[in-house]
Amino acid sequence: MKLNQVTVGCVDYNQSVAFYRQFGLTQIVDSPPHYARFETPTGETFSLDLMDKIGTQTTMIYFECDDLDATVARLKNEGITFETEPTDQSWGWREARLRDPAGNPLCLFYGGNNRRFPPWRIDQSTTEKGHEK
């Protein structure tokens, strides 16, 4: 498993997008007012997902697995309980969800090229440092 994607909640989409652009991340998905994805210089991804209010649980940690189904089967055999079985998602990932002992949500997934290069990726030739030209 590789840690390569973290999603945090936001309550003001535009303010949060501006902050992380200013922070130096390159925005690669823009789906206002609910979702944005950014890329670090080394290729890890970070996302924002709109939430109802401050104080709700907002962080989702993603571990990418080269063979998601085999990984889930192995972990289940070791007694780990999953909330969802591996399922193909409309955004091109295959995901299985569970919680750690403290209740923190985790997602094991296989995203392939769709993590960094989804069909709806922002065309960087029309942007300058993550901002519209």
C-alpha cells in the first residue's frame, strides 16, 4: 500500500481552493462548489470536499493498492472488518472503505492513471501556476 491521497473537508470552496493554490499546490480537478483535487510537485494528490459545517469529521486517508481485491481479502482473513467491499466508482477508481480502531475513515483503492490524470483534469496549458490565464 502507498499513502498518496488525503481528502479534507472545507466549508468555503473558493476560499479553500485559493488557499491551497497559494500554498503552492497545482489544482488538477475543479468541480465547484463541492470538490477540488491538487497535485504536489512529486505527484501525490490532495483533495477538498465540501462539508456541511465545521466540526464534522472531515479527513479521509487513501491508501492505493496495486491489487485491491487481494489486499482486502488478506485483511479480511486477518480479522479486519470493511464497511464496503471493493466497488468500481464513477470517477474511475475501485474502492473499499473501513475505519481504524479510533473510528477514522480509511479508503483502500486502485486509481491507476485516474488519480493524477482523470478525464476531467484541468488543462494546464490554459492555466498559469494553477490559476486561470
